[in-house]
Amino acid sequence: MSDVIQRSVDLPASPEEVWSLVTRPDWLGGDGEIDLRPGGEGWVEDEGADHYLVVEEVDEPHRFVYRWATFTEEPTRVEIDLAPCDEGTRVTVTELPLHVTPPAQLLAA
């Protein structure tokens, strides 16, 4: 994955109602478990592959950020932001690639 993906949708519900949906494993893909605390871990099955995740940020009911990866795909960072709007709540999902840079001593070797 080389580009940032960002999508927004307005839902006719309060941020609290939307929060209870976007933090569930089935909204992220399918079966799974998520520990909704910074540093919490979890997994979500998505299209037959297990995504393993680490929670970075939880600001209920405004922002949920996590990193996730499979054994076959590059890891990404996902930011889910909820903001009140005229229709109810605007949900913005941003997925960014994680570029892992080896420590300098490994590059010099």
C-alpha cells in the first residue's frame, strides 16, 4: 500500500451511537476481539484473513486510532474520526501505510 486512503460518510445518528458501531470487530471486518484501551490488542477477521491490531488512541466518542496488519500485507494505521454534522455524525476513516525504517546501525552494516 503506497497511498493514503480517506473516506467520509454522514450517518443519521449521534456520535455516541456511531461510536458503539465503529469500535466493534464486525464493523471492521467480521469476527474478532478488540481491547479498546491505548496499547490494547485485538484481531479482526476480514475476507478470510486475520488482521492483528494494536490500539493507539481512544477518545470516546470522537476518535479511534489503531495499527493493523496481516502476515501477507503491509501494516497500516487507521484513524476513525467522528464529528457532529447537520445529518447526525460525519465518520471519516483514514488509512495510512506504515513505513518501517530499520535502526541506523542496521543500515550501516
